[in-house]
Amino acid sequence: MITIDEARDAVRQRAHAIRETERVPLDLALHRVLAAPVRADRPDPPFDRASMDGYALRADETASVPRDFEVVARIAAGAHVLPEVEPGKAAWVNTGAPIPPGTDAVVPVEDTRGDAKVQVLRAVKKGENVLAAGALVRPGDAVAEGLLTPERIAICAAVGALEVVVRRRPRIAVLSTGSELSEEPLAHQIRNSNGPMLKALFARAEILDLGAVPDEAGALEAAFAKGLSEADLVVSTGGVSKGEFDLVRPTLERLGVTVHVHGVQLQPGKPLLFGTKGEKAAFGLPGNPVSALVCTDLFVLPFVAARSGRGFDEVLLARRARLTGPLAASPKRRRVFPCRLQGDEVQPLPWRSSADVYSLTHSNAYVTVDIGYHLAQGAQVTCLVPERSASRTA
Ligand code: AMP
Ligand code: MG
């Protein structure tokens, strides 16, 4: 059986960014991935701009203060007719206003007294409280690339990119397998929690929901065939172990999928399967909810990130923290424990079983324990934090 790192490498090698692009309005572009850097169309600021409310004047005239200046103009942000300010005079400006010709600094209003005739109480240097034209960016500068965050959307708006060219989103077919799954379960049946979880985890992709399918060859083959033909990636849960009703692997192979990974030295998540057919890919995740989640975070979301045009390693962040309780190894497989990271401490959560979806409510990070090792309370460990949880670790 291969290691987690070997399995991740096998997946990484086959995770190519989607090339097709589309043009979308900026308002709909949150979390899309830019196909090419967005560039500035003009200098920013476009003019020498006051960065404080105060008085624009010549800095060298403040060498000996206090000194009085006659105020010859009042210039607000948006003003476009700018009077020339003669030596010994000043113009009132507000934040964001262009400073008028003849001036080279702004004395903040707090450092002055009076109004029509203003008394300057403090010397300023040339350029003080003025953002020079082009100080932030010059035309043609690359100002945004990659994932469109709210900050980058602001940047696109600032340079006039109200439509952006982004990569097509990956299309992901989600399929829950298992004859025990039912929406209105009788005593011997269970509800499908993996399907809704996966659809939520893939919210930034386009989802093809294939629902729940029983462990029957014909039904499975039809569902996987639809997924492989209509989506870039099929992600299934269940039916991927070594039992009589574990039909996912033979079904995928019948449909022409080459299996690259099946079985990883990982607990939970040992049965993980990954295969490809041309540019199409399939992940068979174990049915246990905790196993399905761990495999999604370690393998599937990195693959989806890379297909989306982001980095494979961008979505699982490493953070150092001190363990507040012990974690025991397994003799045969590297263990991955859902934990709670807060500040610089990480707390193990009670581990009941990989079927225990309830234990995940407080989880925001994983701690891995190598085969045969034991992590003592107080040990410094590396936590793996899924991107979606990074804002919940304070
Ligand atoms: P399997 O991987 O098919 O052997 O399933 C392992 C365990 O996960 C079994 O107890 C299943 O009943 C359970 N399971 C499988 N699929 C789901 C699902 N979609 N939602 C919740 N539990 C599931
Ligand atoms: Mg099953």
C-alpha cells in the first residue's frame, strides 16, 4: 500500500488546469480564477492626491512656524478646476482631492489654527500627506491574478475591469453509493450525509448531483457513465473497499478508467481510489463520513484547486501549534486526527469512529501521526488547516 505522500503525488501529476475561459461580470466573479493577470489601465492615483484633510502649500515655506497663510481656494475630492496657488498662500483640501499647482505638501488640519487666514503650527516636508500620481501603480502593471477574493475584486474595479476573463469552473459529479441509503429510512437504513457534505465542499465548482445509487452493477454503471461523460470529475462515496458489494472499482474499470491509486496507508481513508480516463478523473471515497471528509481535504480539494487554475498545495495550510492532549499512532497506517486549532494550541477531539460525523462539528484542522509514533501532550506539531477553516482558528 502506498503512503499519503505517494498518493498525493499520483493525484498531483494528473491535476492539469482547465484551459477554457469565459468572460463574466465582476459582480459574479467572486472565487473564480483569473485566466490572465488583470492590468492597470492608468496610473493610481491618477493625480497628486491629498491623503489628509488640511492645507496644501509649499513645504519649504513652513521652515519657520508658526506662520500665517492666506487661504485662496477650497478644493474638494472630485474638483477639476484647480487654481494656481501663489507663494505665501494655501488652499484648503479634503482627503482625496487633487492638490493644486504650486503646492507640494498638505499640513493636516489638526496642525493649524484659523480658517480664512490659517496659522500653520508645524513644519511639513515636501510630499508629506500627498500621494503622488502613479505612486501605487503604473499603467500596465499586473494588479490581480489567481483566485478572485473580495480584495482582488476591489482592485479589478479600481482599474476598470468590470468584466473579467476567468477559467471555466470544473464540473464535479457527486455520487453516493450504498443500498442502505434512503431519504426516509426504515430501521435498517441510513440517510445520505456524504452527498450534501461533498456538494458543500465543492461549492466553488459546478455540481452535477447524481444522488444516491444502490450497490447494483447496472445502476452504478449508468450513474458513473453519466458522470464521466458530463463532468470533469466524478466523486463517489462508499463501495470502494474489498467486500462483495464494493463495486466501484470494477464499474470504473469497465467504463475505461485507469486506476492509479487504490489503498493508502492512511487512517481514516484507507480504501481511497483515484483513476483517470483521458482528461476525466474519478475519486472513489470511503463511505464513512469522517473518512470521506479526510480524503476530500487531502486529495480531492487539492486536485480541484489545481484543475481550477490554482495551486495543488494552496488549499491545505500548514500551521505549527502545541498539542493540548496526547495522540496515539496506529501500527500500520499514518493516522489523521480531526482536531481543534485555536491560536497556537491544538486540541485533539474525542475519536469514536470514522463513522462519527458528530465529532467533526468542532474540527478545523488535522494532526497526522506517523506509524509507530506517539505524540505527547505539549508536543509542537504541524497542523493541516483546510482553506475553508483558516478563518476559524483564532
Ligand atoms: P462503505 O465504504 O460502502 O463500506 O461504507 C462505510 C460506512 O459508511 C457504512 O457504514 C455505510 O453505511 C456508511 N455510508 C456509506 N455511504 C454513506 C453516505 N452517503 N452517508 C452516510 N454514511 C454512509
Ligand atoms: Mg457500502
